[in-house]
Amino acid sequence: MHYLDESHILVFLLQVSLLLGLARTAGLLLRRVGQPAITGEILVGILLGPTIFGRFLPGLHGAIFPADMTQQNMLETVAWLGIMFFLLETGLETDLAAAWRQRREALVIAFSDLILPMALAFAFAMLLPERYVGGSGNRIFFSLFIGTIMTISALPVTARILQELDIYRSDAGLLTISALTVNDIAGWVVFAVILGFATGDGMSVARAPLILAGTVAFVAASLTLGKRLTDHALCLIERLKLPQAGTSLTLIWVLGMLGGAITILIGVHALFGFFIVGVMAGESRHLSEKTRQTISQMVRAVLVPLFFASIGLKIDFLSELDVRLAALMLVIGVGGRFLGAWIGVSLTRYPRTSRHLISAGHTPGGEMQIVIGILALEYGVITPVVFVAIVLSAVLSSVILGPWMKLALKRGRRVKQVVSLGPGQVVPAIAAKSRDDVIRRLAEAAASGGGLDGEAVARAALERENIMGTAVGEGVAIPHARLAELATPRLVFGRVPAGVEWNAPDGAPVQLAFLILTPASEDASQLEILRAVAGAMHRPENREALLAASESDLGRVATQMLKAS
């Protein structure tokens, strides 16, 4: 029997400090140049693992990362905790309510983006040589896994790029995230059932209906009764004024672990339980954006880097590298997801000006492909060579997304910026007690320019606001709506000296609000004006100048800032 002693703890602390410090540093450096942090985290693991460190300094590598099973299990346990809570946090960021409100377009795009890529990847896997199939030797299950792996897109990667481009809260951004939400949930259900079926004793066909029924029942119970109970619990925490965000974090983490335990009993992996519990808790009205941000920062700053860095410790990437296979998986995966989304957008009534942008947003594999890939590797469904190809294609698809979406956004521009603010388009001092009051006052100002009904404008803007909030933090909100009766874009700005609660990501009250109104027949103008406003408001000196400007000077100051952005 192996007992834990101080030498194990010493080595463990060295391993964690080395992996976390380097992975976090590499991730931050890459994010500064517009690349996903996961790339740096995986590179650190490859450098410290058998690929580089173990190859050139085997003695030192063996001292820091010994082959002792107790030592390896300590690090692996922490790494798995990291990925479990990463799936929980991903679920928290999955806005099912917004996806449901966008269900007509979101469902069409999501299912098109599921069926076509899965069919292409399945056919590709069926044609691969036998040496790529895992130890199970079952070609059908191998192909189903590859199809699922190459179908699920990385919602967190796309969300981050949309945020960096200042279009996350635009209509195009909302539709992209809503479709990816459906894609994620459907893809994880399919994967969970296939995994449970494939890893059962003898892969008995009789197990499939039981696993499917248990999975569907768990999802249904979580998103109905579970959602209501969680909302009541979070409401109670809020009413009792218990310490935040710590109390909510404890509750959600306990629920995540219970969800993971239940899905294991059903016959699917614990990760699926963590993800669904995250979706369930994320639907609560009593979980503030600030609390969500606190949970996200903790998970992504400590737990996630450890998991992705530890991947490189398991495999010699040079020995298992098949460049041709990795290139094929990249082309088929990215091409299939792009084509599937492109066809889906074409089948909706959404303006086609953003078809390229939305389709590109569905292409990254990122973290999700790697997580599913490592599960398939652990269960012997795929070989290390295939896993390395999956990791490389996932990372590369994430790396190219930023430049690709910038190009798509640039090519989608069709209108001149409408950023001049005349006297009627500026409300110097709004005395409001709520977000709704601010939007109604801005709608009145927008209607005063002629051709619009102020009440109808307010209803449209509030309806859009209830789907996805438009507070961007730092005291700024940018509500918007697309109107059928509007021929040209219209922008209105208001200052709220006392500030109002707007459920902003940083919890700050909103003092500066911009209402963007654009024609329903196109969305390029909304994207362009939204980027101009958000770009100007990122600068602290601009926000301070608007708050300090006199009423007579406010429109001129705002116009100059927006035109310079």
C-alpha cells in the first residue's frame, strides 16, 4: 500500500507552482497578442512533458515529474477537478433563456451546424486506416466519437473574440452565441450517450435506451425543477444577505459535484453533469453578473490552466505527431462547421450581411474538442496519434478565429458611421430609478426626430434588453433595437448622474447610456455603431469627460469621441 508522505507533497507543490505559473504567464502573453490562452497553456505542458523536457533533460524531468503512481494521481486529480469546474463555468455562461427566445433562427443554425459536420467527420473517420482506431477496435464507435468531437464548437473562444471586437451584445453576436448554446447542449447529450454506450460492459445494445432515457430525464429535471429550486436557494442567499460571491459559489460547486455523481450513476461521464448543472444555475435571475465573473475568474485563473498544461505531461507529441492527419482534421472540422453554419444562416430570415461573421464564429474547436478528445483517449476509443491531431486542429482553429472574424467584420461593413449627436439626440440629465426608465427616456428622444413612435421604440429596446443585457461595465450601457419602420440608423445618448442598476459585469451603476436604432433589414450599421461607441467608452478619459461636460457641450464632446474611435 502506498502512503502519502511529505516528499509527495513537496514534489506536488513544485509541480503545481511550475505548471500554474508558466501556464498562466504564457496564456496572458498570448491573450495580449489576440490569441487564446489555451494555446500557451498547452505549449507549457508540451515543453515540460516528455516531448521537450523529458527528451533533453530526462534526469531532471524524472525528478520533478516522477513515474510514481501516487505522485501522478495527485496531479491528475487536481487537473480533473479543473476541467470539471471548467465545464460548470461554461454551463454558467450558456444563456439558455436567450437561446430559447432566439429559437427559430438558433435551432436552424445549430442543427445545420450539427448534422453536416458530423456527417462529414463520420465519413472521414470511416475511411481512416485501422491503425488509428483505438483499443476497442470498434470502427462505428470510433467514427461516432470523431464525428462528435469535430462537431462541437468552442463557445468560450467565440464569446471572447466577440467581446474583444465589441460586438458580443450585438444581434449578430447574440444569434451566434444562441446557436452555439444549442450546439453545445445537443452535442454534449449525443456525446454523453455515445460514451456511456461505448464504455459499457460488452457495449450491449440493451444499455443504449437506458442511458438515453436517464440522460434525457436528468437534463429535463435539471432544467425545470432543478432550475426553480436553485433559483429559490440563490434568492434566499440574497435575501439573508449572506457573503457574496462566496456563498453562491459554494452552493453551485456542491450542486456541480452532485450532478457529476448522478450522471456517473446514469452511465455517462461526470463532466456532463457539471455542464448541465452550470446551465441550470446560470438561468437563475438571482445570480448577478458580478458573481458570475468572480466564479469565472477563479476557475480560469487557477484550475483550467493546470488541466490544459497537464495534457502535455501525458504524451510525447513529437513521437505521436501525424502532420497529414492533423491537417485533414483541421480542414474537415473547420470546413464542416463553417459550411454547416453558413447553410443554417442562409435558411433563416436573418440579414445575410453577417452570414460570414456568424459562420466563422462556429469554427473553433478549442477547449471543447480537447476535453472530449481526452475522454475518448482515456477510454481507449482513439489512439494517442489521433488525440495529438485533435489537439493541434483544435488549437489552430482557435488561433485563426480572431483574424478571420476581424476580416469578416470588415467585409461586412456597408454603411457610413452615424455618430453625430445633435441637440435632440442628447439627454443631458436623466432622472431615473431603473434601467427601464432610462430606455424609455432615450426612446422618447429618438422618436422626437420624427417617423417613430416612442412607446414602440421603448418596447422593442426593452424586449431586446431582456434577451441579453447591454451593460458593458464601467458605468456604460448600449441598448439597441432593429426596427422595420426605420430607413436610416439613429443614435441617442443620455447621461444618468445618479446612476442606475443595470446588472453590469462589474456591478457598477450605469451613468452613460447610448441607444442605437437601426433598420431591421440589415445589421451592418448596428455592428459599426456599436463598435464605435464601445471603442470610445473603453477609454477612462472619455467617460470622465462625458460625466464632466456641461449640458450645452455634451453633444459636441460625445460626437468628437465617437468619430475618433
